[in-house]
Amino acid sequence: MRIKVRSWQWGIGLIAALLGLLIVLQLRTEFKIRAKLPTRQVNELAQILKNQQMRLTKYESEISTLRRQLNDYDRDREILRLKMAAGLTPLEGPGIRITLSDSEKKLKEYEDPVFYIVHYDQLELLVNELWAAGAEAIAVNNYRLGSTTGFSCAGTTILVDTRRLAPPYIIEAIGDPANLKNALLMPGGFVEQQILSFNLKFIIETVDRLRIPAYKGSISFDHATAAKEEGGN
Amino acid sequence: MLIPIIGALIGILIGLNLPFEIPVSLVKYTAIAILAALDAILGGIRAQLGQKFLFSKFISSFFANTALAALLCYLGDMMGVDIYIGAVAAFSIRLFQNLSLIREELFDRFWIWRSGRREKDM
């Protein structure tokens, strides 16, 4: 009888231990909560905490996905694209080559030779026409035109930026050859009126594979600084 | 009577020294579980006083009550029903009932014991 009593008493002892453990754990957590928060809202706050933690894990996984995408993004490609746009890298591709030089016509006495030589504004307008027709890169006498390039006239020579040009002027433009050619040869257009009518030498050839060097001028910003983009769309 | 007390003390000591705590979001359910466990223990004491104690019944009531109470409260929360309140009410009522019955029984025993001693003295 005595042994039988003992055996179940051990069981009760075990259960008492379990209960004590549970109660103490509960009280520990409860006291910790009470030390920081008003009791009445604990359950709601616990719910909020749970939700926030779920959202946190969701956002964390989102962040890691985005980081991975960022790493995947080819930064070098973007840099190359910008360099191409800025003219800092040599380019090649199909396009047209224009050769322009002074008229070879024997002038009569009454004719003013001024009209029969190439002027800087003709060159500039021609380049403008090419840009407008969708040229992606243009070089004049193997000098790449950058974003700040301008033509000017210094006495009898034409300057592009600070570089002297001498005839024949060879203008190479990368772009859709047919488009560029058609744009230039448009009836009543700039070429017909300003170049062909003065008997200037003007040759257009289509080239399958043009090579245009990088812009060699200086790029410096002494006055301009990058500003924040306004609006933004 | 000594073994349960020693067991409780051991449990408390372990509980005080455990490195982890119940997560805040689960505290509600463990509270109900503790209430159920207390109820089971008081029920056991009462049964023993009434000479009806069955160890297997006691064990099953302890674990089943505890687990079911916590689980039901959790389910209630999931469904948006405050079973929590119902469980607290039910277990509290049973707890007080058991307590009063135990007190009555002990009181009776005390009187019987005392009157017996008095008879001896006389």
C-alpha cells in the first residue's frame, strides 16, 4: 500500500514542478511587460507587435531582393551609355560621309569668290541638319563634336572648338544612312539652297562601318554645378 | 504532502533560471493554461480528500485542460471570438468551487480531529 502511494506522489510532484515552472515563466514575462507598459493595452500591443514583426520580416526579404537586383544591374553598361552620349568613347556604326569643299568652278571676273568658298555657318548648319535627322555621333575632319562644340570663323580658317579645319571638310555621321541622306537631299532644303546652288563640291557616300573617334576637347565645369532636378516626373 | 511542495520549489527554481521567456504574444494563452492547470490540481486535491483520487484521471485532466484551454483561446482569437473571457470565467468559477469544497472538507476534518482529541483528554 505504501509503495503504491509513493508512485503516484512522484507524479504529483512532477506536475507541481511543471506548474511552478509555468507560473514563474509567466510571471517573469508579465512583470517585464508591466515594467514598461500599461497593463490594459498589453494584448493589443502584443498584437501590434506581432503584426509589425511580420511586416518587418516581409520588408527584410524585400530589401534583400532589391539589393540583389541592384547588384545585378549592370553599372558598367550605364557608364558606357553615358560616355557614348558625352562623346568620350570612340564609336562605330553605319552612317554617311560628306565631303564638302570650295567650288572648283572657274570664276568669272564679276563673280565674288566669297560665295564660292565654304563658310563656317554652312558647316554648322549642315551639322545641325544631321543632328536633326537623327545622327548619333558626328565628326568633322576626324574631330568628334561634343556637347559644347561650336564652330567659329577666324580670318580665313574655320575653327571647330579651338581646332583649325582645312578643306576638304569631311563630315562623318553615324545614324541611319538612308534617313540622313534623304534629310540632306530634301528638295528645297538647306543643302540644295545653300550648298549646291553655290557649286560647292558636295559628295555624300553611304558607309557601312564608320569609325568616329572620341571627343578630344576639354570638359570642365568652372561655373556650373549639378542642381537638383525640379519637379520630377 | 512534502513531495508536491518540493516539486513546486524545483519547478520555480528551474523557471527562475531558464534563459528564455514566454513570447509576449503568447502570454495570454499561457495564462489560461496556468488557470486550467491550477483547476486540475485543486480538483485533484478535492478528489483525494473525498477518497476518490485516481492518478490517471488527475494526469489526463491536468494535461488535457492545460493544452485545450490554451488551444481554444488561440482558436477563438483566430476567429475573432473572445473565448479567452469564457475560459477565464469558467475556470475561475470551478477554481472557487473546488477551493470552497476543499475548505469545507478540511474544516470538517479539523473539527473531527479536535473533538477526537478532546474526547481523549477527558
